[in-house]
Amino acid sequence: MIRVFFFISVAALAACTTPKQRCVDQANHALKTVQTLIAQTETTLARGYAITHRPDVIVYTDQCLPDDGTVANSFCDRLHPVTTRTPVAVDLSRERAKLQGLKRKEAALAHNAAAATRSCEGKRRF
């Protein structure tokens, strides 16, 4: 549900941008993705372990009203979705190697994004 709302929000905001801004966003998309992965990897290294997120459901009992409109003491089970965070051991040397690779990729993407952003300067605003 949250993902659907997110994509609708992004689509609505994208409709409000200029062609130049869309061009700049597209030119920097891959770079921003790699920078996000770098931040996640650095956090994992600083922490010493990774964290996985697992969707789960908690069932709790609540007082419910009957559908016929009468007032009665009845109870029903309600489901509440939660996300469980679980620590996971990682190979820190492999994470460091991954970080180095991501940083090399970031440097190349930054160069490409800068060139692509400069090419967006010719886009006209409507």
C-alpha cells in the first residue's frame, strides 16, 4: 500500500517538473542509487553487521461491534502488520571490497552525470 502511494506521489510530482528538471533527474538517477548503496554499506561496516527487514503480522484481540448494530460484548482478532529488524552477520572484508567497487562506480557515474547534466542545459522550459 505504501509503495503504491509512493509511486502515485512520484508520478504526480513528475508531472509538475520542467523538461530540463526531468533531464537532470534522469541524468543523476544511477549516481544517486550508487550513493545510496555506498551509505548503506558504510553503515553496515560501522555497525559490524547487517540488518534485514522481514514483514510480519501481530494478531491482537479487540472488542468488536456486531454488524447488526446491537451493542454486545464480543471480541475479534485484528491483524497489525509490522516489520521485524534482524541482525545478520556479514563478511566485513567482502563489504569493504564492495564499498571500494561502489566508490569506483560512483566516480565514473559522477563524471557521466555531470556531462549529461550539462547537456540538459539546452532543454527549454515550457
